[in-house]
Amino acid sequence: MDGNTERFSYNVLRGTVSGGPYTLLGNAVLPAFSDTNGLVNGRTYYYVVQPINSAGGVICQSNEAAIAIPTTNLAKAQGPAGIHDWSRFRLLIAL
């Protein structure tokens, strides 16, 4: 980021194509954000985070992070115990 210490919140954005476009999922004040908005089995999601200053302006944008949600069959075989529908799985993003 840019070294500016005046950060009050963060925008969390998600896209389905690397490099965007991204859709704003929400704004976080705490250093964590949970994405529970209709994740689809077998799809890859791309996330970026934008720190917001006290005037409401975007300071910069993070590098992109990607996560691939397994297909249902893979989730049944290798997913955490009891998780068979990844569309209901909570993705936690640490800011």
C-alpha cells in the first residue's frame, strides 16, 4: 500500500475474471470480511481490497487474490466435514 496511516475502512470487491471488472461486496472496518454472497461450485473468484480514507476516497487497490471453489463432487471427497454445498461456504478474507 502507500504508507498512509489514515485508514478507516476497506472496500472488498470480487470479480469472476482476473483483472476485473470487480463488484463491491461491502465495506469493512475490522480487519476481516466474510463473503457469503452466492458462491458457485466450480467457479474461481478474484478479490481486491481498497483502503478508504476519512474523506471517503480510495487510497489504492491491493493486488488480486484468487480462490477456486471446488465442484460439488470434489467438495464431497475432499472438503471439510459436512460441507457438500460450497455455495453456502463462508469465505473469510483477512485484510
